[in-house]
Amino acid sequence: MSRDVFIVDGARTPFLKARTGPGPFTAADMATAAGTALLMRQSFAPDQLDEVILGCASPAADEVNIGRVVALRMGCGNAVPGWTVMRNCASGMQALDSAIANIQCGRSGLVLAGGVDALSHAPLLFSEKMVRWLANWYATKTVGQKLVALKSLRLAYLAPVIGIMKGLTDPIVGQLMGQTAENLAFRFGITREDMDAFAVQSHQRVVAGQDAGHYADEIVPLIGRDGTVYASDDGVRRDSSMAGLAKLKPFFDKKYGRVTPGNSSQITDGAAWLLLASAEAVERHGLQPIGRIVDSQWAGLAPDQMGLGPVHAAMPILQRHGLAPNDVDAWELNEAFAAQVIACLRAFDDDEYCRTHFGVETAPGAPDMARLNVDGGAVALGHPVGASGARIVLHLLHVLRRTGGKRGMASICIGGGQGGAMLVETMQ
């Protein structure tokens, strides 16, 4: 039996920037819309899938196994299993890797895998003190007990806890993800100007990509309940400039920091899917694959250095296949923070870093900027945590097919101190 895993097709929603309050679509809405559109253009019925795997970092309380919820909403039927995976920022890539494992061991032949998050719908939570007060209140039985409980209530207890801030804080080191980016900026001497210049370039590349139609083939428009059409990613700033970004203040380290909202990825809602198949499924359904997943890798590192995860995950793949970074035709390195991407590039160039962590005497060198995120990245597009790992694999294949490239590497940093990477090839 062939162990090849093919990418047959893929689709995603527009990435919609979180603004005031919850966005127009829930996570399940977005995943259902993109998945339904993708399945409608296939030669098989949705109930012929072997399974649906969906990565999600922040599912709604009533959709905890959102993979199953969405599978049923897409019309896959009761017999198609649907399940959910969570690896923070790489949840969408983990869904792909889980599909790979099941295809290669023969449990599945045709899998819909991807990721989603609607971060604008992240909940506001009660504080622990308020929860304890409520527990005590519900235990009261007499009027006297209720009066005593009311006297103990403090207005401060009512202050909400912002769920997304807790989710983006590492519980081991007690740092927000942006603070870990500040760590890398200090370690590698990355200036505020370096970060802002990278951010401006990301916006400019997305604008150029949108104007050239480079995103058109992968995006499925969404239609709101009020009839509003959301046809494209809406977080990009066409007027992004160094002067404009210079006005923004550091957010994570207000006194000494360099990381600002302008050189960080945006809080965003979005979903992305890929259809994966074995060689046997390709033949059985007469499918025309657009690519093949060659290899994948997960890596761990210190949580306060998490942004370097893409280097730690990509290097073993490069070493296994005897490749240097610039032997790979295109790279998608998720832009959680401008500082984090720049740090990865400097780590690839750093002899001491590569000797210490990868056992090589000479650093392999960073991929050229002409190969890296050629249509921009998450600083401009946004980073719906569960979806980004799938999005970068999907877009990487579109870049390779458009440019005539053969090999591509998708890599992503993961909150908690991990990294993920996938090497893909096109089927021209």
C-alpha cells in the first residue's frame, strides 16, 4: 500500500479582523461555509469521507467537539466521524498531521482536515473570587444567609476576565505571547524599526497579492444574516507606513518594549480546510491532486522562546532530506509577530545557535525574503489561531503552482514552546 498522502483541494473563508464585539460568524458558521463549498465541487458525496478533523483552540462552550458539529452541518451524515484537535497556534496543522497518520496506517483514505477559530467570540469570564461568591450564594437558604452573602459582595468581583488574554498567556512562564516576542527581540538585537519595516512589507505584499488575484482561488465568500457579503480578508491596511506604525506604543512591555499592535498579528476570525487522500482514494474517485505532503515535524523548546519553534521544526526536515533553506522554492512562516519571524531568520543564520540546538558546525542560512511569505502573512491577514496552520499549507501550494516551484515549507510557532513544519510538493 502506498504511504503517499495527497492534497486534492482546499478552501478557506476570508479572515475577518475582530473589531467591536463578536464578529458576524461563529467558528462553526465559518468552518461549515468553507467546508460545504469545498465539498460541493468534488466528485464524491460528503458521506463518502472517512473522517473530518478540525483544529480549534477556542471552541464555543456548546460546540466543544466542533469537528463533529461541523461535519454534521456539512451533510457528511451520522456515519462519518468528526473530531477536534488542539495544539494552540498549530491546531490546523495538527489536524492535517492527524489525517496523515490515519491515511498512512490505512484507517482512512479520504479526510477533510483543517482549522478554525472565531477569536472575536472569545468569552468574558467571571473572576475566581466572583465564582466563589456565586457558589456561596447558591448555597444560601434563608433570608439571613442571603443578606450576609450580599454584604460580602465587592464591586471588584464583577470585573470580567478577558478570556483571550488568559488564552494567550503561557501558564508556565506567566508571559503573554507578545512578551515572548520581546524576549526574542532582545536576544537577537531586533529593533523597533526592523519590526515595523517587516510589518509594512507584510501589508504591502498582501495588497499586491489581493490586487493580482493571488487569494481568489482559495477564498470562499461569506454572507452574513443581514445580506452583507464578506469576500476578502479585511485586516490589511493599504496605507500602512513606517510613519504610521511609529506612532503606536509598545503593548506588552510598555516601558522598554518594541512589540506593538502594528507589528503583531491581528485578532481574527477564520477557517481553512484541505482535502487529503491516499493514492487508492485518488484512483477510486478520479481525483486530481494539487500536491503531496512529503514530511512533517513537531518540536519543543523553552516556552519563553516559543517564536523560534519554526526553526526547530523545519531543521530536522531539511536535514532528513539533505536540503538547505534555499533549496526550498517557497516558505510560509506564520507571522505571529514581526519580531518572531525576524528572530527565526537570524537563528537560521547563527552558527552558534545552530551548533547548540541542531549539532551542525555551520548555520544553513535563512531563506531569501524573495521565497518567504511572498503574498504577505498574518501581520496583515490576521491569525485565527486554530486556522493558521492549515491556511499556510493551502496558500503555500497556490504559491508553488503559480510560480512553477516544486517544494515548499510551511512552518509555525506554537504557544507553550513548540514548533510545527510541513514539507510539501506540487503535482504540476
